[in-house]
Amino acid sequence: MKGVVILSTYPDKKSIQKIANSLVSARLVACVNITKVSSVYSWKDKIENTDEFLAVFKTTQKNKAKLKSKIKSTHPYKVPEIAELTLKDLNKPYLQWMVDSTN
């Protein structure tokens, strides 16, 4: 079993906390780290400087498709970031905790 991290940014803490709680309760993720970030990006031919909240969703390979689908269907942005990072070298006790938390 491999661990997977999915990254996504959200406009406010309330929107990410709601989805994070539901995903942990549904056992689609073992954990969601949430941190405030400053983002600089181009949107509709304008440079934006925005405070956002970065969500780091920790899950397993078997749950990643369901997780991505849930993020897409509940995300407040028209074009949400859904970036996948495959974890090649994760300490075994932590990976086992992720597996146990998502089964």
C-alpha cells in the first residue's frame, strides 16, 4: 500500500474545515493539515495576491480517486487545484496509521 498526499487551496478556513471534517469522518483521509498561505497567480489576465488556506490531504492509493472526486464536487473554486504527490519513502509506522485510519 502506498501513501498519497493531495494538495488543494481554499478561500477561507471555514470551507476547508467543513470538508476536512467530513473526509476524516468518512475515512477517506487519515488527516488534513491546514495552513494559511499567500498566493500570487494570474486569473483572467490579472495578477492576484490572495491569502488562502492550503489543505494537505493524507490518504492511501486506494482512496485517492474517491478523494479527488469529493474535493472536486465540494470545492468552492471554479477551477480548484487538485495536485497529487505519491509518497515513495514514508516511514512504515506512519503509513500503517494512514492505512488503519482509512479502512
